[in-house]
Amino acid sequence: MKLIALFFCFIFSFALMLITLLLMAPALFIQEMKKK
């Protein structure tokens, strides 16, 4: 049971990181485009 909880925790943190990257990437890309 503990292993499953650990697995879900890992997936959740990974998904959160992925979502953050997806949200941040366009903003950073736009900033780079504005500089040029």
C-alpha cells in the first residue's frame, strides 16, 4: 500500500513539473521573441 502511495506521489510531482514547463515555456519563448 505504501509503495502505491509513493508511486502516485512521484507521478503527481512529475505531472506538476510538466504542466509548469508547458505554462512557462510559451512565456519564455515570447520574451525571447520580443528581444529580437
